[in-house]
Amino acid sequence: MNLEKGQLVKSIAGHDKGEYFLIYEVIDDDYVKIVNGKTRRLEKPKLKKIKHLKKLNKISDIIETIDQRDLQSQNKKITRQISDLLDVK
């Protein structure tokens, strides 16, 4: 599965099964770091196996514009962005 930074994904395995995330960083062919702004914040992204994720055909550019000096408001933006991407029909 070819994932890219900012890609919307759904967890299909683990404690976070059923939750939506954005790809924060692609580590290699097997692992990515994911964030959702709530349970997995920018300060501590989750390392997740790609095979445990379902790729959704929606990509956000918010990850590219993250300001490391103000992570609290950036986490809120990520949460809002995921919600907006899911509401788009």
C-alpha cells in the first residue's frame, strides 16, 4: 500500500481500531507515524504497521504546514481537519 504524508487512514487493528488518523511521517515500507490530535498528538505520534491501516482516498496538506512552536493549536487543527475530511461527501 502506497501511503503519503497527510493521507487519511482508518485503523483496522489494535486498541485504536476504528479510529481515523492522518499520516504524520512515512518511516519505511512497513511503518508510518500517525496522529489524530486527540489520543495521538503531535508530541507523541503513534508508530503503526501499514498493514493495520485502511487507506482512504483523502489527503490533507495540514501536516506540511505544522508549526512546531504551537503544537496545542496544531493538534486542534488536525482534529478539525480529520472531521472535515470525513464529512465531505
